[in-house]
Amino acid sequence: MTNHNDQELSKHEVQRTELNKMPVPDKQREEFAKEMVEDAKEAFSQQPAQDNE
């Protein structure tokens, strides 16, 4: 059963709508993320491994 409503947007129209576009990461965010990864590696490498069972 096909129910076509003239007010519905096509898939193409939805995807080109500004609010529905995927965000593009900017340089500042990428650098921040890399910095967080380095900090996490440092923090986890300094902690002794513990088994809590």
C-alpha cells in the first residue's frame, strides 16, 4: 500500500537540508581529540594493572 503525501520531502531534499548534514570536524576539534588520546595513553600507562575480582 503506497501512501504518497505531497508535503513529504524526498530523500534527496532531506539530505541536502542544512540541519541534516553530517558535521565536518574542524582543525581545533581534531587537535583537541588527539591531545586527549595522548593524555589517556599517558594516564593508563602510568597506572599499575590491577585485578579486582
